[in-house]
Amino acid sequence: MANIEEVPGVFGGVKTEDVGVVNGNNENVSNVANVGANLPAKVGFWNKLKSVLFYPIKVELTPYQQKIEDEINDFLYQEVTWTKVKDFLFQEVTFGKKKENL
């Protein structure tokens, strides 16, 4: 159990008792202390790859680039209605030059 008392150097000021004591022996306490020893000793390939692929990138755009990006976003996120789709699908299509009546 935890005793709530002022303990310097401990976050929150909570002192814990030895929970791993079994019949007066400290058998389980040594297992709890060795938990950090089971961690990998070296960084693997996938951890290196993830650190490269997901590296935070800060992008600063020029005013012209920002204008183009805003226009692209406006186009991509425009409201699509059935009337706009119908007008697009059933518009008049002409091929080549339009002949004039003489």
C-alpha cells in the first residue's frame, strides 16, 4: 500500500512500501528491479525507419505558393450538389471547329 506522507524527491510525495516481500524474503523485489534489463539494447531497423519517415517537417510557403495552395483547397473542398453534377454531365460537347451557316 502507499502511505501519503511528505517524501522529498518523489513526485506527488507518496511513499510506497515493498510490495514484493513474500514471507520476509525479497524474492519478487529483485524481479521488479530488473524490468529495465529486458528492454532492447540497440535501436532496430524499423525504429530508425520510423524516425526518418515521420520526422516533423516545417514548410514555409511564399505568398504565391500560399495563393495556389488556397485555390487548390477551395477547389477540393467546394460544395458538390446534384445540379452541378447534372450540368457537368449533360453539357454540350463539340468536336473540332464549329461550321458556320452561309
